[in-house]
Amino acid sequence: MRSKVYRTGMTVTDPPTDQQGAPTYAIRDAALMLGVSVHTLRYYDREGLLDVPRASSGERRYSARELSLLRFLLHLRGTGMGMAGLREYMTLVRAGDHTAPERRALLVRHEEAVQARLLALQGDLRAIRAKIERYDAHRACDGTPAVPPAGTRPPGDYA
């Protein structure tokens, strides 16, 4: 069996295959490939997000399809979509191709929410940068107060 390195010191060996000859992965290997914990994958399974088939031993076996869906769900989660939204999306996926317009609408709504958060974060970042500039104007690089010109006093707002 060949091994693939996904993180320093962590490898996944060539996996067993399903009935069609496609590779399947144990939960540990799937977690390594996705960069999440085994606990996260079990949680997603308990939440009903995926119907991961199990081997005769009862072990979950992740196919390329499940890994692809999980990767996308992790992107949605990373951008702030809650579990209810993820469940709604996966319900539509399971219902079939005819739900593509509803899935698209859900993703458009989420994109709008993400865009609004990005704009808010940009405003917050501008405020942080302005405060840093204020500190830079009134403090030396080593953090000690700069010596103000004679007869002047820097503003007292250093919070």
C-alpha cells in the first residue's frame, strides 16, 4: 500500500474500495484529509448531514462524494452558516437535481450575509488601523511615550 502525507508526520494509506472499485476512507483518514477532528465528522453524521455508509464492521467509510460534500459543508460552516442552514442544504441535495434552484437561492442568501459581514469587518479593520496610527503618532517604536514638542501635549486617548 502507498501512503500519502496530508500533514507533517501524518499519512493516509491507500484505502479499501467500495463495490464499484472506488476508494473509501476510514473516519480517521477522512478527518486528516479534511483537516478536521474525528469528533467533527461524527457530529456531522449525528446531525444527519451525510448518510455515510458503513463497512460490515460498523466503521464509517467515506467516499470521494462524501469528502467533497463535507469539504463544501466545512466552507459553508467556516463562513458562518449554522447547522440549520447546513441541514436545509443537504435536505435539498438529497431530494435531487430538481432542487438546484432552491439550493442556489439558499447559497445566494448566504453569500449576501457573508458579504455584509465582510463589509462590517472592513470597517472594524479601518478603526483598528486608525487606532494603531494614533499610537504610532504619539509613541516611539519601542512603546515609550514620544517626547512632545515644548508647550504641546498629546491627546490623552490611549485606550
